[in-house]
Amino acid sequence: MAQNGPVPIAADTMVSLTNANVTSATVVNEGGSVLIVIPSVDPATPSLDDGMALRPGFGIDSSKTLAEWFPGKAGANRLHVYSHNVRGRAFGSHA
């Protein structure tokens, strides 16, 4: 089942934005600080070295496949978000 809805993010904490394998996603940064979006190939929490996309404050993306989000990350099927030094909130919609 898709986890379509807001996800709170504690400062300096990585959280899962998707709770199942997905092929595409829309990510909305509902806060004013930059969020870091990181792909993974399974539910395990990735590291920041696994590739990332920055989402500006109050930024929205149209739906993209994970291959479009992260062209260098073969097999990516989950998304995680990280907020550095401040609390944040992201809204994820995925299929």
C-alpha cells in the first residue's frame, strides 16, 4: 500500500518516504529548509553516499520514475528523506 501523505522528519534523521517498492514518485517539501532525497534498493536505510536529490524549501516535483530521479542508481525502488539540522516535513505520493 502506498504511503501517500505527509511524513515528519526530525533534524539530522533519515526517514523512509516510501513504505513499499515503487517505480515513480512525487516529492513535496512542505518546509522552508532543503530536504535531501536518497534512493535505496531495499527497505534498509541508505547512506548519503548512495546518491541524492536536493529539494528546495516548499519545492514540488512532478511525478518522475526513480530512474529519472536517480539515473545512476540501478534498481532503486525506495525513497528516504533527510533534513540537516532542522525538522522538516515531506509529502510523498507514489505508485
